[in-house]
Amino acid sequence: MSEQVQLVPNNSLLTKTPEEGRQLAVKMARLIIKVTQPDAAVREKLRPVYADDASMLIAIGQTVAIEFATIAAANNYWK
């Protein structure tokens, strides 16, 4: 039986600061990778592939940006 991954840590997108929101966005992006490829050995094997591919690194950045935009909106942009 596979481990259940909590895709929204603590079931909340609310953070005190934009910095905490950005950290949460990175964490959530990493969780998506874990869910997509649950085998840790396979993820480790694939790491060098995307580490040397600028397009893949840009895609990772875009994923974090989308997560951060969602978190920012949930926090009323910290107004």
C-alpha cells in the first residue's frame, strides 16, 4: 500500500508572510513530483536528467509560480 501524500500541508494555504507562501509553493511543487512518481529510487535516477536541462528547470519554476499565485490569492496577497 502506498503512502498517502498530503498535497496541501496542514490542509491550509494560509501563511503569515509572502516568504512563507513561497516556501509553501516550493513544497507543494515537490509534493506533485512525489505523487506523480512515487518511487524514490526512480526520482533519484531522473534528477540528473532535469538538472542539466534548462527547459525542464524552467518548467519547474513555472510550477512553483503557479502554486505561489494560488497561495497569494488565498492570502489576499498579504494585504
